[in-house]
Amino acid sequence: MLEKIPAALAKTVSESLHIPTIGIGAGPHCDGQVLVMHDMLGINVEFKPRFLRQYLNLHEQITGAVHQYIKDVKSGDFPNEKEQY
């Protein structure tokens, strides 16, 4: 695991080892990459390192869904007759 080191150094290390290297913020010369799912999907909004590529903004959607759920429960709309036994 090579984390947050210069890409040139990661390349040198990867080329000198006979085992796979996994990078996290260490450039493209590693054998594999790690990107934490919560960061990639935009669930964590406070964490923004340079190596993070965010593919979705689930924080916004999750927050909206939770607020809608709270509103529906408080208004008595949830659960309705179809959502009970």
C-alpha cells in the first residue's frame, strides 16, 4: 500500500518489487488503486483530498430523503394504509 507519496517514487517502488502495489493518492504506476466508496459516492462531504474523484453526490440525495421521511412521519403521511398490515 503506497499512500500519498509522489508518483515518481511509487513508480520506482512498484518496479522494484515482485509483489503488487496498491496506490491511494500515489499516481498511476501502482498495480491497483483504492478509492473509498463513501468518498467516491459523495457521502462524505468534508473530506476532499487531491486524489479523490467524486463520481456522485449521494450526500445531497440522502439528506433530501431523510428530510422527506421526517416530514412524512411528522405529518402522519407515513405509514399510510398501504404500508401496514
